[in-house]
Amino acid sequence: MDIARTPSTPDGNPELADAAPSPHEPPTIRREDYRPFPWLVPEVALDFDLGLDATRVVSTLTVARNAKADHSSTIRLNGDGLEVLSVKVDGEMSNSWTMDGDDLLVTLPGDAHEIAVATEIDPSANTQLMGLYASDGMLCTQCEAEGFRRITFFPDRPDVLSTYRVRMTGDAETFPVLLCNGNLEASGKNDDDTHWAEWHDPWPKPSYLFALVAGQLVANTDSFTTMSGREVTLNIYVREGDLDRTGHAMESLKKSMEWDEETFGREYDLDLFNIVAVSDFNMGAMENKGLNVFNTKYVLADEDTATDGDFDGVEGVIAHEYFHNWSGNRVTCRDWFQLSLKEGFTVLRDQLFSQDMGSEPVKRIEDVRVLRGAQFPEDSGPLAHPIRPDSYREISNFYTATVYNKGAEVIRMMRTMCGPERFRKGTDLYFERHDGEAATCEDFVKAIEDGAGLDLKQFRLWYSQAGTPRVSVRVEHEGDTATLRLSQVVPATPGQPDKQPMPIPLKVALFDRANGQHKGEELVILDKAEDSVTFSGFVEKPVLSINRGFSAPVTIERDIPAEDLVFLAANDDDPFARYEALQDLVVRHLKQAVEGELDDADRAEAREAIAGAFRAVLADESLDDLMRGELLVLPTETYLAETMLVADPGRIHAERQALRAAIGSALEEEFAALHTRASAVPYSLSAEARGARKVKTQALLYLAAGNADRGRDLAWSQYSGADNMTDRQGALMVLAGMSGIERTDALLDFYNRYKGNALVVDKWFTLQASSMHPDVLEHVKALADHPQFTMKNPNRVRSLYMAFAYNPHAFHAEDGEGYKLVADVILALDPINPQTAARFVPQLGRWRRIEPKRSAMMKAQLERIAAAPKLSRDTYEQVSRSLG
Ligand code: 0A1
Ligand code: ZN
């Protein structure tokens, strides 16, 4: 998951956005056109004769008319790039079939039949990494969303549920391990050098949950006893040299299994749970029934090669995929428009899990930072869509921060409105009602409504309306009464010019400024365009703390003086609100500075106030370092740009850097002392030691900005003395943004130390592409010629180019070269891996929100891409929406 982006030139066609649809325009699929499939496919038998360059597949489908659907005497079996070798119906060769584009249509005379289709595919030629593909000498699959049709002909839609019996045969040396979903029922050797295995998955599933893996793998094996006393064998399969880095993933898996039993009452339902790590993977991981396939990035971790953030990533993704066994697999989606049914809910589940495993407030801050960094820009741009979209051309483009992260926020709001106990009653009812079914978002809302006893009639608008609501809030005070005046606007988004007010649950507290206390938190639900709430017992005007815990995914415009923000930053007992007050203080200052509203004296005064607030954070002994580290993070350039109608990335970068330097020099001794204190804490995975590592690198960043020589020296000593990747990467990040021989030496040392470890080499590329160094663009161009760079591996492409595209000062280079580079990447990658290529488009798609000179260059690059012949469906859709 993880989660998951282009151009005009003299040869571009400026008229393209208005031109008539091209003959190659991919069709639009609409939610309202959903119809049940005319045929049921209760059983599937697959026979694979495996080879890296040629794999033969015979699929035998037991089909029966679906009494609940319109009648049709043909069955449409989706295919994608497949050739038919033979078709049999009820055991006899058949010629009552035709092709409709890539799909196979078979005419069936009766109500129940058996169809057997043979095909042959070339996994090594599959660079899209969808369907069956070769990765590093092994074979693996990725079928969500529409990859199964690249393996065999099938009604490849999530509402067709079947039980699968799979036989695999392959060379015993090349493929010693043969894995599939469910349980291994039999295996054996043949007379030649091949062997075979037969797997059966008793749980009916849609084709997107099918998986197969074959290759030279070793397993870390463990077990888990479920709440009803069943023993489940757990395996994490990796390449031989990686086995000693699977411990954290295994611990995370066992914790996830236990937590889901305790928190949601969900027990695992097979005797075997397999995870396989592969190095070529488009996303983070995949929840195939009983056989999760993972990007190595989310399995392998040890202290020498993985940062604390990587450890958290492994724990979160392991949990996410495991939780899908109920929210996704036992109850799946009726159609792809319902994707948030499984993804929003599962993201919420993994967030709650991680909150329970570590620090709840810190996890909440991190999740909100992801939402603001990735989802808010999506919601305010040309690609905005509701969490339950109404149409798409390519479903891969809808695995978005909106469907995942905003989807999770929407369900979190339901939970906030009813409380965890009632929410649990709602989810219990949902699982009970829909177990074994392909359900809709509406089914989920209804179950929460009935089970938790909530009225969600108006709340359903969160599923259909895109756009981040803006809430304005003001406190008025008269006599002993404080009145909270609230209003909301849901902004227009593509295809949705007019919006209705939505219920917005806001946790609020009113602080008495004399004693720094409040009389209790209240939940205010703003469900009208404008409303007000009164609170009595305030002799003085109180200080408002609102959207505490980020109770609603909205932006708050609060009319509050800077002193009150400083007050909240020091006194708020809600850690999120405290973080928010500091962020607001910084955002407010940087906006004014960027927009030219400050003279030198104003600027100095604001910087002093901010440095003062930071000083208080450094000195506050009631804070733990994990939280202190969060409070010290400056809002990102992307988030700052998002708060402005039209942003000037150059000015944002300059002002933010200058503020960091000002804080760094005002608090130089404090940061140096913090660095010394934190450096004395020995390595462990305890919260204390993790917190120390976090503030240590924060301190370095500020020191380097305030006093370059001192920062560089300290970074070098942190780098060379590091006994773990968190410290080493943190120091290298600081050095990579600076000039000097230390930068070159450290980068060279890092590469030589880790050049055999692909995940760490990815870090080496990323550190350079995402650095604050002024010559990033040149560095990235040179790195593209590095012998370890390849366009065929998505992790490597992301490590260099995605890091660059999301590095605002480099991407937004004044001469437009960053835009051109990203457009070149999209065009070069599109024929190899369209899914990954399309993920670069949204960055260029931000052109309307950027100052005019850069905006024109961004748009021109989008037009250059649009004019290219033979664009994939993925990239075509993203580029045309971005220009539309
Ligand atoms: N369901 C997975 C995400 C996923 C989606 C598509 C993929 O195909 C390339 C892979 C993974 C999840 O939410 O973890
Ligand atoms: Zn998921």
C-alpha cells in the first residue's frame, strides 16, 4: 500500500484538452452501470506447468447460471494479452467461442457447464508486474485489481467468488518451493527433473486474491495459537541471505493476529499463513488469501540496514495485509468502486493497531502528516475523487490516498461519534451480515448504523462528495458566555460544482487562560453550513482548542492571535492539538513571509516567537523524545503550498530554510546539548531509545542550518560513529544537503558498505534525490547512469525519481528542467510499467496551483506526454484528467 505522478514543449499540442476523443481513448467504467454477473463460477481448477519464459495454464471452470442476474447464453471471460490454445466445454473441444478484443466469449447452451481453457504465457517478458511474472529467478503473481486476466481467461471481477484447486508442476531445482493459496494437499516428484504440488483453498474468493509463488526460497517458520485453540503455522519466505532479517516481520505478524482477536474479535481461518518477500513489486504488499506477497521493503529489517521508520513500516504493512483477511477477503468488494470498503477500513485497523503498539499521539500525528501531504493535495487538484468514486478508466489509478487514508478517516469519524464499544458492535454486525459476500460501502455504513445505533443518513455524503471541507471558527465572548461560531464550505471539485454541508465531528475544549485548564472536552457535530454553540462560565474569553486528535479530516481556519497559539503549544493537554498549535504558528508566519506581508521587524518578531515556542519544547521535561521529535518537525513545503491558493515554490523553500536557520542559530546551544544527551542513549528498540534517535537527527538538521561548520562536523561524527541505520541515514541526510568533502566521503562510504543490499542502495539513491543540495537535478541525472540503476525495478525507480519528483525545490527548479525530467521518466517508463509511470503524473497535475511561470511549463510537459503515441490506459487517464 503505501502507499503510492508530468508537461508542453514546442512540439506539444495546446489544443489537446479540448480536442474530440481520440479513437484510442479508453472507455469510462461507471459505478451506476454495475450489474451482477450472469454466471456463477463456484469452482476453479488451475493446472500450471511452470517455466520462467513459458508457463502453460489450463483452467477448468465450473459454471452455473446466476438466478439473481439477467440471463445471457454467453459467458464473458476477461483476458489481457492472452492467446487461446484450446477451449473445451464439458470435456469436448469447442468452437462455439469468439474473441471480443482481449476477452473470450463462450456460448453455453444449458444452465451448468464445465469450461476448460488452455493458454501459454511468458513471465519473463512481463515487465508490468501484473499477472504472473519473473522476479529475480522466481515466479510470483499480482492479481489485484485486474491481473488474473493476464494469467488465464476468467470473469475477473471481485463479485465472482470461487473455491480454487491448483496443481503446479515445475523444475525441482529452479522452483524447489511451490506455494499457492490455502492448504497444501499433496506433493511429489515426477520421473524427470520436475516436481509438483496441489493446493486447495476452501474459502471462496474473487480472482484478485489468487496467488502463486515458485522459486528458491527459505522460510522463517513459527506458529500462533488462535483464540479457539487452533495452531496456525506461520512462514515468511525470503531469499536465503535474507533470513536473518525476518524476525521483526514475524513478531509483527503474531502481534497482529493477537490484536485482531482482542480488538475486533477476528480469528484466522486457515492452518497456514504464508508470506513471501519479492524484490520486484509495484506496491507495498498484497493480501492474497493465505499467501501474502510482500515488497521486500516491508519484510526485511535489522538495526544495521533498517531505520526506526522502516521497522514501523514493516509492522504496519504486515498488520494491514493480515487484517485484510477479514476486511477484504472474508468480506470482499462487490466492484472496484467499493475499494474503500476494504482499504479505508483496513487502514483504520492498521492505524489503531500501530497506535496500540507504540505511542498513540505520535502515530496520530504521523497519520495526519501523511493525509495532509498526500491526500489534501489530491483532494484540491484535478484528480480529486470521492472515497467511493463514480467512474474510472483504469482502476489502478484509484489506489489513492483518498480511497485509503481519507477512507480511514471517514470510518474513524463514525467511531469517534459512537465510541469504540458501539463501533465494535457495528463491525461485529458487518462481519456477521456479510461474511462470504462481496459487499458495498453502503452495506458497511448500514451495519454501523444498525449495530452502533448511529444515524448516518447525512454522513453518507462523505462517501459521495470529494474535496476537503474548510471549517471557519471564531469565539465570541460576552458576560460569562463564550459562543463558538462555526461554518463549513466543501469546495467544488471536478464534476462536483455544488456541495452539501456534511456532518463534521469536532472535538473541542475551551481553556481558561488564567490557570491553563479546561473543563472537559466536548464533541460538537457541525452539520449545517453555519452554526453556533454556547458555553457558559467564562469570565474571560477562553482559548479555543479545536479538532483535537484531528477528529475530522478538514482544514480549520481559526481566527486566533499568535499568543493563543503559543499558549496552546505550551498548555494543551491534547498532544495533537499541541502539535497543531505549533504548526499553525509556523504556517501562519511562513505564509505571511512568502506572500511579502512582513517587513524585517515583523519577520524578526515572528521568528523570535517561534524560536521561543521551540525552546519551550526543548526544555519541557514532561515530553518524551518521540513526541518532542514530532513537535520539532517543520511543516513540509508541499503542505505549505497547499495552504496557498497559488504557490511560489521557490519562495516557500527560501523562507522555510531561512526559518530553520534562524531557529538553529537562536537555539544552537540547546540543540547541541540535546544532541549530546541523545547520543548517550544506547541502541535499542525501546521508545526512549527511538525517541533519542529521532531528536538527535532533528537537532543536527537545525544545527546544520544555523551553523554549517558545527552541523557538518557533528553530522560527520554521527555518521562515522553510528551503530545503526537510523543514526547513519539521519546524518547522511544532513550531509547530503551540504557542500564539502564530508558529503562526498560519506556517500561513498555508505555505498561501499551496502552496495550488495538492494534496499539500502535504494536509500542511497533516495538520500541524494531528496536532498536539500542545490545541484540535486544534476545529481539525479548522473545517478540515472549508475550501474545499479534500472527502470525495471519499481523500488529503484521510486528511490531515484519519485524521491526527486517529491523534492519540491528540485522538482520546481526555476528553468523547468525538473518538470522535463519527470515527463521524460513518465514517457520512458510507460511502456515498461504503466502503473508506476502513471504515479508520477499527479506532481505535474498540480500546475493550476503554482505561480504562472512554472505553471505554464508544467502544463506544457503534460501536453507533451498527452501527445505521445500509444500511451497506456493508466497514464492516459491521469494526464487527461490533469489537463481537463
Ligand atoms: N490491496 C493491496 C494493495 C495493492 C493493490 C494493487 C496491487 O497491484 C499492483 C498490489 C497491491 C493493499 O492494500 O495492501
Ligand atoms: Zn490494503
